[in-house]
Amino acid sequence: MKLYDYFRSSAAYRVRIAIELKSLDVERIPVHLARGEHRLPEYLAKNPQGLAPALELDDGTIIIQSLAIIDYLDALAPRPLLTPKDPLLAAKARGVALAIACDIHPLNNRRVLDYLREKLGQDESGVDAWIHHWALKGGLEAVERLIEPGPFCFGAQPTIADVCLVPQLFAARRFATPLDALPKLLAVEAHCLAQPAFAAAEPSRQADAE
Amino acid sequence: MKLYDYFRSSAAYRVRIAIELKSLDVERIPVHLARGEHRLPEYLAKNPQGLAPALELDDGTIIIQSLAIIDYLDALAPRPLLTPKDPLLAAKARGVALAIACDIHPLNNRRVLDYLREKLGQDESGVDAWIHHWALKGGLEAVERLIEPGPFCFGAQPTIADVCLVPQLFAARRFATPLDALPKLLAVEAHCLAQPAFAAAEPSRQADAE
């Protein structure tokens, strides 16, 4: 399998954590978003959304969307299972994962920030205010109230919630989002990053890191 | 079970379709987003994100995020199963569902449009340009290329992809988004809306519709 990856993409970072937790052998192919490689026809032929990540199976089939890729990897290599078998625990973990993946990340990713700058004429202070607003309000502040640390987001095993939380906190710090009011999230993050699989997936440790 | 619902929310509309397809008995409790009922302390105590929908189980447990709710309902009442058992078909259906739920809907929902108007001073033409851009680019135009109609998005049975597509097309029309270049999506939508379960979930048929 091949992962179309970008070191700084928090959606790609999620998939890298899952790959490392499951000790899967996946080739990484960098798609340099800042240089527009995701808009090249060769890449759009693979992923019409023009976003990273995408997973290419050995027969050429493409799976898009980080959470769909991670669910596929859960079926392929269930140890560890990132969406728990218990339906209620699964719902709680998915609820947090989706709160991050739907209601924080897409509002603060590169294509949206470019639109704010280029089409709405926002300067960096306007862009920063936007980033911090969506990261916190109804976002990480809500996640702080939803998790039940033990010491991962939901108990003693990592789930899809942790896999989404750690990259989103990385992105929040990149944009200097104030995180002091989120002690439970910071404790979960510290616990996660002490695990070799989470650490190996960090953006700074990728071959395409700048 | 109770569903905290809002007739015009496309995320709530997804859950209503799932409930109707599975013939579940779920009480609907309207949360009037336009009147700010989602920001009242009683509702925030249930869903810290302050978004609709949320599902309340009979013991008071709350499940948030439409796709987490639908996965929970799939476990509770697997007929019909909205995420197929086959891992590859599941990945394709989830890929389309998440392309809509992550990369279109959150950019165009009420709270974001309010921010554009109130904090970025956008007039209605600026807001419309934003809505149409995110609905189409990397959004519905990509989904048009990803689905494999048969006559639902992926074969002869409805999946999570159809459950997300139909409400997003409803939202697109509400904002007069041009859909002429999306013939596959329009054909799937027409097929879905001819099914009683999809039709019963339509916003105009809800008790809180205006």
C-alpha cells in the first residue's frame, strides 16, 4: 500500500499514527501541498478532491478521507482496533473524532486560510482570529468536556479520538492557539506522545519535513 | 430515544433518513438554531458543541455527531446496514460521506456564514460566492466523480453516502448553487427521494418546519 502524505497535514498525521500503531508496511509518497502538487492532474486522477491523505491499495484502488482510511485499516489489521467494538464506546470515540475532523480541521486548513487571505482580504491578525475561534469555540473547548481520560481519551487503549486529537493540538500550536484552559486534552496529548507510535508519526520526523 | 433535531440542519436530516430507513421509534425534540436554542445552558449541558443533532438514549447518555449517531444506529438496528460490511465498499461509501460531512457542510453551515457576515463584513454576494465555492470545488464536483451509481451512490442499496448526499443537495439548492454539471448526483438524488424513508425525512415535512 502507498500513502499519499504531507508531513504537516493533520489529516495525514492521523493516518500515520494508525499505520504506526498497527505496525503496517506502507510506502509514503509526499504530496507537497504548499507547492500545489495536490492540484496536478496526476494527483487529481487519483483523488478528485485534491486533498491529502489518500491510500492506494496494491491493485490501484484509492481510498480517500483519513477517517475512512483508518476504518479500512481497522478491518485489515484489527490490532489495535481504533474504533472500539462496544457500540457506545465507539460512538463516544467517533463523536470526538468527528467533532475534530468535521468542525475544527476543515475550517482551519490551508485552502480555507488561502481563501480568507486572497479573496476576503484578511491580514494575518484576521486569519489568526478565525483560526483560534474555530479551534476553540464548539471545538477543543467542547472536546475537553467530552473526553473521559484513562489516560487516553476513552480508557486505557488509544482510539480514533486520540488519533484525531494529537494532530489537531499540533496544528493549534503551530498557529499559537491558547491551550491553557484545556488541561485534560494536554494530559492526553502528553500520554500519547510518550508512545513510540504517536511519536514516530510527528510531522518533524517525516522524510518530507522542512 | 430522543433526537435533538432542527428541520433545516442537513446533519440532522442525515440522521432522520437513517431513522426512517430503519423504521426506528425516536422522539424528535426541535432545537431552533435560528433562535439560538442550541446555545442555551440546558442544551450545552447535553451537547457541549452546541450543534444539532444529538441522540439521547433512554438512560440519558448523549451521542453527538451525525455520522457517529448513524454508526450507532447501524449497530443497534442493522437493517438496512448503512455502512456496508465489505471493507472496501464501506471505505468508498465513507469516503463520500466524509467528503460531504467534513469538507462541504462545516464550511457552509449557519455559524460560519454568521461569522462571515458579522466579523468579516461580507454582504450576501460575498457569502453566496463562499457557499458556492466550497459546495462545488473539491466538494460536489469531486463526489460526482467518486460515486458509482447503481442507482444509489454505490449499488442497489442506500448507504451512508446517499444519507449524506441528499441533505447536502437540499442545502445547495437553498443557496441557489448551480448543480447542472452534476448529472450523476441529481439522478441518485431523484432515486433516493422516490423512496418513502428519504421523503419522510425532508425538511419541509418536519413538525418544526417553517
